[in-house]
Amino acid sequence: MKLFNFFAQELAIDLGTANTLIIQDGKVVVDEPSIIAMDRRSNEVIAVGSKAMQMHGKTHENIKTIRPLRDGVIADFQAAESMIEGLIRMVGMKRRFFSHLKMVICIPSGITEVEKRAVFDSADHVDSKETYLIHEPMAAALGIGLDVEEATGNMIIDIGGGTTEIAVIALSGIVCDQSIRTAGDEFSLDIISHMKREHNIQIGERTAEQIKIQVGSALPKLDNPPEDFAVSGRDLMTGVPKQVLISYSEIAHALEKSINKIEEAVMRALDTTPPELSSDIYERGVYLTGGGALLRGLDKRLSQKIKLNVHVAEDPLRAVVRGTGIALKNTDRFSFLIDRKSI
Ligand SMILES: Nc1ncnc2c1ncn2[C@@H]1O[C@H](COP(=O)(O)OP(=O)(O)O)[C@@H](O)[C@H]1O
Ligand SMILES: [Mg+2]
């Protein structure tokens, strides 16, 4: 048995629309943006993860960057496979240890059967002998430390890059689930159009991302406000580069509509929750995970809207991969894991 364990390799993978994370032996060994760069002519992969991200928005005609999981679905199968393989290879497992590779991969819950098969195929390409998939809200719940098997309802709101997933979990299953395509990417687009409209500045996705992190806010008034952030871009009128100072209040204004959509989706989810589970949620409050959970003031704003406690998960960008890691240790026990035979 000991010998078998020595040759066994186990990986937990959170395949996110914005970031992919991998846990091996309880440690996060890969934490990279979900993006690849390819040669347009040969279709060869030039870079994966952060190396490819550095090229994003700066490519010339022979290189293209692709985010294979755009809106919570696999937008480009071939690119998705190459990315998954590339990121797994980053773990740097030695070939002779591949004798028994076991993986649990967390997938967005909107993914279709065909897309699930594509993820299994990518796992086969890296020689995985035992592969399971897990839906994102379930992994998030495990990562938060909730007991997903008990007869109590818990509501998880995961705000990722492509989608916001709102799910109620009880008795090892997802009881109800709302998924909307308003999340981090949409926030970035809001910021890009705000900069254009209000400041006549054209900025790229990466600058929008920086603004969101530096001065992003869901409320126009915060108790601990961040300092204004200097943004450089090209003036659309004169064509010359210029710099403007951006405050969190104006970003709160720019994000208003998108945050409204998330609030409405949460209200709908609460509305469709069976009464016995509603009372559990009423007592416990709701849990926020995903990168969007880090947006300043979002917990407070949501809590005022739904009149419930809102808990932000510890290290929300890693809750899902932590939960996937817990699933990996319990593949015999958790009935909600998907194996190849069940699709
Ligand atoms: N501090 C922050 N404030 C607001 N948004 C953030 C922050 N940090 C990361 N994000 C956003 O979170 C999103 C990524 O979250 P993540 O949970 O990794 O998504 P996914 O699971 O879809 O890969 C990105 O859109 C990113 O811009
Ligand atoms: Mg995620």
C-alpha cells in the first residue's frame, strides 16, 4: 500500500474563467490567469498563464492571446485543452511518477456535457488515470468549510471573472442555482466605458483590472476609502497620452448597474429557495467567494439589500481550489463528484 501511495500523484484543479489554480499535497502550486498565447500561423502554444497575460493586448499579427473560458463556458475547445495541459505540466511532475495520476477538476456550473467531455479528454492527455469533476458552488462551499452533507441549507455567491453563480446547497446537492454573466469581466468593461465617456481615455482590459483592484467599490461612501489612483491612457480627442486621477466613488458609480444585476439575481435565488432552506439561510446568512467578493463595500451593500448577514470567505480567490482539494481527499465519499461514466 505504501509503495502504491509513493507512486500516486493527486491534483485538485480550479478551472476558472479568470484564474486556474492547482493544489498538490495540500499546497497551491499553480495560480495563473486562464489564458494562452498562440502562434497564428502554426497554432503552436507560445505561452500559458501569466506569461501569456503579459502579451495580452500587446500582440502583433502573428500572435494571438485567447481566454478559452470566456463567459463561464468553454469558448474555444482546442485552446482550453492546450491551456489545461500546459498548466498541469507546470506542476512539473516527473514522468515516472505518472503511474497513477488522480485529479478532481472544478468546472463552472453552466458547462455543457460536450464541454465536460472536453475537460475529461484534456485530463486523459496528461495521463490521468482517475478524473472527477466538481461543480463550482459545491467546491466553494467545501472550501469555505461548510458541511455540505448535512440537512441544512447554505447559500453561496461566487463572483468570478465570467459569471456570478448563486447556489443553495443541502444534503450533498445543489438545490437551486442562478448563474448570470455579470461578474469581474463585466466590471472591467464598465470601467473601460466609464473612462471613455467621462475622461475621453481609451484603456485596455489590464488597466481596467488595475483600477478595479486599486479603487474598485460597490458603495459611493466607504469607511476606509482607498486613495485616488492615477491612470494613464490615450486621449481620444487629441491622440496624446494623458493621466487622470480616479476616485473610488466614481468607480462605484460606473459599477452601479452591474452590481444591481447581481443583487437582483440574489433576490431571485432567495425567492426560489424552498421555505425550509430559507429559514436556514435566514439564520446563517450568505457566503461570498470568488475574486468579486474582494470588491470594497460589496458585502455591506448586499447585506443592506437582502437584510441578511453576508460573510466574505477567507481568501476568496482560493476558496474553490481549497474545496476541490477537500473533494480530492474524499472521492469515495462524495456522491456529487462527476466521473466519466456519468456523462
Ligand atoms: N481586489 C479585487 N477587487 C475586485 N475584483 C477583484 C479583486 N481581485 C480580483 N478581482 C476580480 O475577480 C475576478 C477573478 O475571480 P476568480 O474567482 O479567480 O474568477 P474565476 O473563478 O472565474 O476564474 C477577476 O475579474 C478579477 O478582476
Ligand atoms: Mg471561480
